[in-house]
Amino acid sequence: MKKLFLLLTLLILFTGCDKEIKTIIKDEKELVAINYPVTNIGPLDDAISSYVNRTYSSFKKDYSNLKQPELNISYTYKELNNAVVNISLTTEITANKTINKIKTFTYDKNTKKFLSMEDIVSDLDVLDYDIKQKLLEKYREADIEFLANVSYEYFTIDDENLTIYFGPDILKSNSNIVYLDIPLNSLKLLIDIDKSKDSDSYISIKKKNISSTDRIVALTFDDGPSKYTSKILDILEKNDAYATFFVIGNKVDFYDEVLTRMVQNGNEIGNHSYSHKWLNRLSEAEFKEEINKTQEEVKKATGFTPKLFRPTYGGYSDRLKSYTDLTFVLWDVDSRDWQVKNTNAIINNIVPNVKDGSIIIMHDNHSYSVNALEEVIKKLKDKGFKFVTVSELLELKELRESE
């Protein structure tokens, strides 16, 4: 029994040490898209999951009676150095009005403590007056009385700036998050900040031998990457199959090595927005930001620039299509994996419904999707199908039409 306990303990230690992004996406009475990091730092993960659970519970309680309310939680993740992690969670609730909130966490693994601004910046008292003046310059509507008691509770740090966030009540009648960027080179920092390294790798998708007479099918995966994506890549490689991954931009940096492997193995990367918002509600500028930030993240990680776009929740309009040159891609075979949560049901939703030129939608953030994949590939290969990327499928369809 002791040996068994020791073995289980070792398994937990060795299998539970990888960071991941947890994703919750639902399209039912409410539109919900939540992405947040799981760091395997106990107190930090507890604080993050507690905040997410409270926010989600409050949303369901307060907005469930309204028509299709939307909750979107996205994140930023930065390892400031080997010990200190800085994470922000941005919450946007859209119902009868839009509400924006931000929550940030800075944790030191060495001291096992959450850090405040005073732990990061040595001259905060001196900076206080300058910060308030800059706020008044940037936001002329700033509430001067509020500024007298302003705190510096929420902040993030990147390679260039310390960004301080303030509640929307600092500006009267404004629901947006108020923020101020302070260049790091103007501050006396109490901790060292490691700079990110730029990627110099540029990869192109390898071409496959495909005939215009081949029966073809395109596997697509939405909402990743995730901790399951590497396993999916293993299965695809083992079975000489390829897929197109429509990725969420705010997860790319976290899984940059996985994206590199996608392209190196002959798969394709598509754009699935930056934070999985309901796009039809966005202005042109907001929509373009969702697209462009994802384009930049994918190119930075792989050197590959996506040409394809899959709209979140499958919803789009001619208005949105006019804002981008990316090709909008939907599907004709729906695995319903996120809904049925059963391997056999997923297989049965796919295999009988595939025809030549079909596009299958799956999701690479569910274990049951991974479990169904190999059998789906085997059964479709037995029917004579070849697996190609979406771009290759569209190219072949165009070739057939011209013949």
C-alpha cells in the first residue's frame, strides 16, 4: 500500500507540473468565453479560480433572465523573472449595458507572497503626484475628489511599461477601464524584469501530394491551443493526417512551441479572434483589434500569418466580412463534442455525415474530443478520404471548378 501511495504521489508530481490555459466556452442561454492560466502555484491558482468562479456565479445569477447576455474573461500572463508572475483577468459583461472590470495578481514563488505595487516600485510616494497629473491630462473628466484616495492595487508589467488600472468610477459616466502606462525606464524597480526574446523562426506549411480526383476532408479544431493539443498533433502525425487549428489569440504566447509544431508538421493555423467575444456586437475598431492582435501573436510565435478566420459561435455578418481580407470559414459537419461529451457520440456525429469536401468542426480543449480523434481518422480513411488543411481544400475546390 505504501508503494502504491508513493507511485500515485510521483505520478501527480510528474503529470501535474505543466502550466495550461483553462477554457470555458458555452453557447446556450448565455454566451460565455472564459480563458485563464493554471500555473500550478497553489495560492495563485486558488485566488484566480476563486475570482473566476465568483464572477461566473454572479453573472448567471444577475443576467440569466436577459436575452443572450455575454460574459468574456480574458487574461495576460507575464513571468517577470524566474520567481515573480504577473497575471491580469479582464472581465467584460454585455447585456443591457457593457461592464468592464480588471483583476490583477502578482505572486513571488520564492517568498510565497502576493506582491503589491510597493513591493515592485521603490519611489511610489514620489510618483504619486505625477501619476495623478498624468491621469488628469489623459482623462480630462477624471474625478479629482476620487484621485485624492486613489490606490494602485491593479497593475501589469510588460517589457516596456508598468500599466496601472483604475476603476471606471474615476471617470463619471464611463464604463471603460481607466489605465495609465508608465515607462519602466523611468522607474526605480525593486525587482529585475526579464525581457522577452523575439522569435526569428519562419516556417511555411509543407505541401501534400493531392490529386483533383481525391476524396478530401478538412479537420478543424476551435478554441485552442490547450494542454490536449500536443496529443492531437501526435495522433495526426501517427496517422499521416492534417488539420487546421483556429486559435484564440490570447492563448498563443502560452503555447508558442505547440503552434510551431503545428506548422512544422504540415497543419494550418487560422484566426479565431483574440478573446472569443461575440463579434457581431463589436464596432469596426474592436473587431479589427480582435483580428489583428491574433495575427500578430501567431506570426510572432511561428512566422506564419493566418489567411483564414472562423467567427466565434459561428456568427458573422457581411459587415464583419467587409472589415478584413481573411477568408471566413464555417463547417458542414459538427461533432457537437462540447455538448455530447461522449467519444462514441462524437464519432457518430462525424463519420456518417462526411462527404467529399466536408469541413469538420471539433475542439481541442476537451479530452473526449482527443479520445474520438483516432477512430474518426481511421473510419474516414477506410472510406477513402484524405485529410488536408482548409486552404488546401479550398484550393482544390477552386481547381475542380476551373476544369
